[in-house]
Amino acid sequence: MEDNSTKGLKRDRKRRQRISRIRNGIIGIFGIWLVASAYLCITLTLRVNSLEEKLDYLLDNFTVSGQLEEESKKNPSNVDESAYFDLENSTESQMWEETYAIPPAVNQQENLAKEGDTHKVYLTFDDGPSSNTEQILDILKQYNLKATFFVIGKEDEKSRALYKRIVEEGHTLGMHSYSHKYSVLYETEDTFESDFSRIQNYLFEVTGQECLFYRFPGGSSNHVSNTEMTKFIRYLNSQGITYFDWNVSSGDATSQAYTPKELVSNVMDDVVKYKTSVVLMHDAETKHTTVEALAPMIESLQGMGAEILPIDENTTVVQHIAASSVGEQ
């Protein structure tokens, strides 16, 4: 009986052990499945969000195509360099190239340079601040020059320090919207006004200086806005804000990968045309060639006797749509 009982206990113990192993195996498999499912869900969510952001950016941020650029070189009388508007920070820009019949800056006939005229050049940088902004500021300090930075809203400490540095070193701090998200920014008058107030108030909070100058993402003549740009211009007029487009482009906004030497050439080819040149460049994180081009560009401009200045209330306004033609709200 004892032998049978002992055998029975052993069988029961082995059975319980098998059941325990099976239960633990099932629990383990279920746990692994839960962890794998959670990881997969998180990964897919992040991936979907990333793709949505990229899609939003591509839908929101068009650029003038390489075709326009080539056309401008073949027939500069038909296509003005000011037609370029920026696709900032996008690595997918080659996927979205559109040609728009964007008008040149107004009053350019009056701005054409004559022999003996002094060329006033305003170097402007969109989309900062970033680490490239820091390098650009260092270069400008080296040459004892001032420029204009049309910034977007960034709340990290490094960006806040750069906003302050721009102001403290005598450069002009301009607004380039807070979000730089076209689908939101240009959706309605209310969304534009909300974004504008946010960037203006934020920069005043950080620097203690009221910003008086604005650059529309895409320019005032962009074809992406869901609302007539004149409505936004009218609002800026009512706020006493002057907006600036550009009449010279370095080309660093387009999908074509220009070398630093080519960026300099693009600028120098056009600044000779005008008494006042507002040069479009970018200081976003990816614009390393712009940083590399800056010093030789400055030296080339100085070599031709140009005055390099920051935008102020005395700067000849360069606009694709004349603010004076729109009025106030």
C-alpha cells in the first residue's frame, strides 16, 4: 500500500509539475505576447505619427521646383528669383516640387540699381534658431556685421538663449510664425491671429523686445494658404507690423543641393541688380552649406562695396503683395 501510495504521490507531484510548467508556459507566452503587442503598438503609433507629421509637412510646405530655377537661369526676365519660397527642414523636398506663377516683389523697377548706386544688402535667415544659428552669429560677429533672423517658436533653453543673443548682439529679431505649420497657420484668420499672438508674446517674454517685422512662411504670395493672404496682410497692417518677402534667394530652400560656392554665386548674381536686396537664406538645423557659404558671401559683398545691414524701420520694403494696397481691418 505504501508503495502504491508513494507511487501515487509521485504521479500526482509529476502531474502537478506538468500542470505548473504548462501554466507557467502559458503565462510566459501570454506575457511575451502582451509585451510584444505593446511594443508593436507603440512602434506603429510612433511610426504613424512620424508619417503623419511628414505628410502634413509635405502638404503644408511646397517649394518652387527645380524647373523654375532652371527657367530663371535660361530666361531671367520671365522668372524672378523672388519667386522661390521655402520648404524648410524637409528631407523629402524632392518628392514635392511644384511650379507656381508667383509674382515678383512689387516696385522692383524703382529698385533697379544704376551705375554708381550703393547696394544695400539685408541678409535674412528663416526657420531658426538652431545650432546653425549659433555658428552664423559667430561669423557675423567676426565680421562685425548685423543681419535679420525670422524665427519660429521653440521653447528649449538653447533656443531661448539664442533669441536673447540675437537681440543682445544687435541683430533684428523677426517673426516667422510660431508653428510654421501651414495647414493650421493659414486655415483661417483666427488661426493666423492666434499663431501670430503666440510668437509675438513669446519673443517679448524671452527677450523683452517687441518684434515689429514678420515673414510669412512661403512668402506673402504663396499658393498653399487656404485663406486669401490679403486678409492676413490686413491683420498685420492693423497691428503695425511690417512684413518682408525677398528679391534675392540663395537657393538653400529648394530641393537642389547647392554647394556653398553655388549659394554665393546665386546671391551675387542678383544683388548687383538692385539698390536694396533682401536675401533669403535659412538657418534651420539641416542648412550646413548656408553656414559654409556665409563668410565667402560676406567677403564677396564687401568686395563689391555693398552695405550689409539689419532690417529696421528705414529699410526699403520688399514685398510680393504690397501691404499698402491692402489697408487695415
